[in-house]
Amino acid sequence: MMKKANISWLVFLSLFSCTTWALEELEKNMFDDGDEFADFYGGDEFISIATGYSKPINKAPAVASIITKQQIMQSGAQDIRHVLEMVPGLHIEKHPQNNLDKFVIRGISSTYNPQTLLMINYTPITSLFTGNQSNVWAGMPIKAIERIEIIRGPGSAIYGADAFAGVINIITKNGQLNSKNNMGLTIGNFNNRNSFIQFSNNDSDLKYFLSLEYGKTDGEAPTVNHDAQSRIDNAIGTNASLVPGTVNRSVDTTEARVEANYKNLTLRLGFQGRYNIGTDFGIASALDPNGRYGSERTTFDLTYKKQILDKWEYQFKTSYYHGTMNSEEDTYLFPEGGFYGMYPDGMIGNPEYKEQNTRASATLSYKGNKHLIRMGLGLFDGGIYEVKESKNFDSAFMPLPQGLTDVSDTDAVYLHENRRDNHYFYLQDEWKILTDWELTIGARYDDYSDFGSTLNPRLALVWSADYNLSFKALYGQAFRAPSFTELYAINNPVALGNTNLKPEVINTYELALNYKPNNNLELDFNVFNYHIDDSIQFVPDTGANTVSAKNSGEQTGHGIEVEAKVKVNTNWSISASYAYQDSEVKVDISQNIKIISPPGHAANHSVYLTSHNQISDIWQLNVQWNYIGERERMDNDPREALNGYHKVDATLIASELINNVNLSFSIKNLLNYDIKESSIGPAQGASTVDLPDDLPHYKRSLWFNVKYNF
């Protein structure tokens, strides 16, 4: 362990000493002459997620980050999870089920991480079932991504539900900015095979972009020595557990994207097929090498945008989302002979569902000399249907006498079909109160059919003290809508829903500074403080062995985030960030018991550093170092704090080594550090942990990419 740590520091120091390396400059912003051009065209230093308008990121009324397609290519990333590691204060954690990623901002998360809103082209990709991007999300490849914009902090005043801890907006490629056709292939460890082909056209009024991607992997297979069944075995003397054994992380991916632009009209179609999804550490934290899930997500959106008069613009947008979760192979919660010896054929449960939602919105904007006013209204209608389940146990964990039984359309199913509708209105004014001062005031009102209404304001004051120095003072309130699992789950032997839930609410205060003394150096610094009320927690039911969802928690937190971008010379640049957060969770278990504890998963300290070097006209080298600090346990967890880790990645790129061919070679986790994320601690009232050795991932891996332009 010490030797690896020393090597890690040597790699870190070498990033600053390699003066023979060089940097290919990041994509340059073409519109430094004025905001007017940026509003029309956009650019790498401009962001629109903060207000709905494109504006310089240092003047945007939010703490925000941008990741460009150039940075994605240079990093050697294969999936969005690798890309988002670049963002300070944002950590990619693991859930033990279905290879699920949790995009955790500033330590704010719960079991399925519904507190971070994920959007694709400004349309939320949110599953009503658990409130996240879907439990069978299984990642997203990066070949069709143009850029990613991220807000760290509340965004409900614009985006509504679940823009709570932050917002991630993935902007896909289009024909307006891409003119080359290309295709490529990636191979890597764990039997990874990925291929893509893309077509685009921007030579006429009808511009289009088409992307097709296919991938297949067996996934990493770390060994597990203890699981939920081995805990039971140790207690009662059985021997049913499959440990030691490896996790089940297979997944096949199909990704299709189409965007067409004709004058004022934009049409987008998307399809994400996820098949052969392994159950990872097991649905009940007991190894299941055979269980498989599948999912298909189809999206459609149509936008019409037009200028009227001199200073007015309107936009209409409609979108449709359809998602599924289906069981491809029987899922074993516990193996043959498992649980307490009650299931000789294994404890089997196969929940399935389909969901769809429709959104429609209208926006009217006014751009005057001192005011930039944006107002909008919209509708949402969605629901879960065709809920199916087969299982061989009842709500008391007792075997069904007939064995594996289809309980769909009966009172024994895990969730009944349900719907939710929402209508909203928002108003925002960006007011230039003085030459160098801009005040943003806004609020959004949402009314839901299942839990009522909520009003979420925002207030931001931005002072451009000099052309290279700006200050921001920010306040925002946001809410997180209860998921259908939290509201309506029934017949679950462990966790039950509660139809009386209220939304979670967060109030966040931030101060930020941006300083760019010259073209070679940029510094960003921000401090934040937040308080979460009515946090939804599953707490024990009196006189029963179950837990139910209740608004019984709160969380407070504060911290700092620092970024520095240094252009050492024309051929070498370095980007570094440091994030610190300290948070505390309070949960009312009963009238006499209150838990006050760290959240149990979030690192207090994290560091990210990347060095990009243009070695020659052809060769580039990118090295990244990511440090995640020690993670404290919750107070009822008997384990020692989880050790921090270092992850070093390196990517060598050859551009036009052969005519129209680009190559890259990447090593992920170069030092093969023992990287683990926190597993879930003991249930309330218990002292044992199902996965005491936590969740290992990111073993050293090699990746080779080839891309051909035609």
C-alpha cells in the first residue's frame, strides 16, 4: 500500500516536471468579442444550463462546469462515468445492484441517488420508479456527446423536480457543429468490444447527425469473500453462500441518436438498449451469477424556436420518454438452499415494469438593454404500467407453496400501476442593475397530482469587478419529488412505501470567485452551505420487521471547491481541482431515538489533476490523477473508515498517424490501486453488514481505440 502511494506521488510530481511535453490547445472560443455572438452560437467558455441562455461561464449565476468533446477524447474515457470524474465536488459512487452509477454532488445522496438531475439535451431522463436515471441505467457511451454542462447546486427554479444537489446536462452532437463522417472500434480488458459509426451533414438548410453505437462487456469481476448469505450461514450453520465468488457485471449496449435541424425546427430521436445486465453484487447483496436484466429507453423531442420583433423570442418544445425494466433470466435474491434454508431452489424475484411520460413547454423571452426576462409554463404527464412480477416468496419472506408464481395483476404484486401529472410556471429576470452588476431573480411553481405544490426561488448577484475578475453570491431552493417506490411500494418483505410523503427540500447558499489574470491562468473558488429538510428515510415500523418511507431526516453540509487551469506554454497545460465537504445526517427513528451521523459514503477531501501534452504534431499524452479521501462510516456501522485511494490514468493519442485515422491507447488505474466504494451499512437496530469488504472496482485495464474519418 505504501509503495503504491509513493509511486502515485511520483506520478503527480512528474506532471509538473515534464517540460518536454506539450499541449494541444483546447477548442478555442470564437466569440470573445461579445456576449451577443455567444448567445447565438455558444462556445466552450459559454454555458446555457444556468439560465436557459448562453452566457460566459464566469458571469453565469451558478457554480458550473463544462466538459467539451475535446476533453472527453483526450481523457480516453469510455463511459460518462469516467468523464464526470473531472468535476470538482462530483463523485461517481457505486450501488451494489445492476452496475448502477450514483452521481453524487457535495456528499448529497441516498440509496438510488435521485438527488442529481440527469438530462439529455435539456430533457430529464428520470425514472418515476426510483427517481434516478433508472436502476438499469448501465452507463452511457461517449462517442455521440458534444459537451456536458454541470451545475453544482440547486436548479429547481428552472428545471423543477430533482434538480436538487445539482444538474448534469448531456448535449449530443448535431449537424450544425459536425461535418465529418466517421467510424471506430474500441477493445479493452474484461472482454470489452465497442464500435460506432456516425454520419453528418451541414451543407444545406437541412442539417443532420446520425450516430449508432454497440458495445459488449463481461465487466470487471472482483472477488467477493463475504455477502448477505454468508452472514446468515455463519449465524445458523448453513453453507449456501456462493462466496468466494465474482460479481456479475456483464452488459450489452445499443445506442442510437438522430438530430435534424431545419431553420427554426430541431428534431431529436434517441434509443438506449441495455441487455444482459448482470446483477453485480446481487439484488439482496448475495452473489447471483445468473440473474440478468434488460432495459430499453426511447426518447423523442421536437423544438421550435423563433425570433419575433426586435427583442422577443418564443420556443415550443414537446418530448416523449418510454422506458422498460424486464427480467431476462431469473434473479436469485438468495442462492439454492439460501436464506435460512427455506429455499432449496433459491429465493427468486423478477420485478418488471414499463413507464412513459410526455412533456410540453412554452417559453417567451425578452432581451432588453437592462433586462433579460424569461417566462415559461409546461405540463408533465407520466406513469408506470404493465407492472409484472414472478416470485416464490410472500411479504413475510415465507415460501409460496406453489413455488415460482406469476403474481402480476394481483394484490401480491410489488407495485400497482400509477400515474403522476404536473403543471408548472416559472419567471426569471436577469437585471443589469449597474454596468458591472447583474442580479438574477427567479422562481418556479410546480403543482403535482400526488403530493401537492411547491414554490422554489433563486437569487444571484454577479459583480464583474474587472474584465478578468468576477464575484458571485448565490441562493437557491430546490425540491426532490418522492419516487413511486417511496410512495407506493407494497408486499415488500423489507421496505414499504408511504403515500403521505412530502418532497425533500434543500436551501443552498454559495459565494464564488473567478480570476483570470492572463490567458495562461484561470482560478475558480467557491464556498457553499446547505440544509436539507424532510429528507426521505426508511425507518423501522413499530411492532413489525419492516421499514417504511418517512420524511424523518435532515442533512446539513458545507465545503469549498477550488479549480486552477494553467497553460504552461503553447504545448502543455495543467488543470487541477480540490474539493472539501463536511456533512451530517440526522434521522428520527422514533420519538426517543435520533441518529446524528456522517452520511457514511462521502469523502471529505478529493483532488483531480490532469496534464495534457502535445509531444509532436501527431502525438499527444494525457495523464490524470484522481484522489478520493477517506470515507467515514455512519455511527451504527462497526467498520473502520474506508481508506482513500489514488487512480492514475494515461492516454496516448496519435492523430493522422495514417491518413484519416486516429489512434489512442489508454491505461486505466495505471498503479492498479485497490479502489473501493462504500457498501451499505447495517440496518437500523442491527450491527452486521451484508458486504463488509465494500464494493471493489476499477482494476487496471488497457484500452485501444481506432477512428476513421470518411
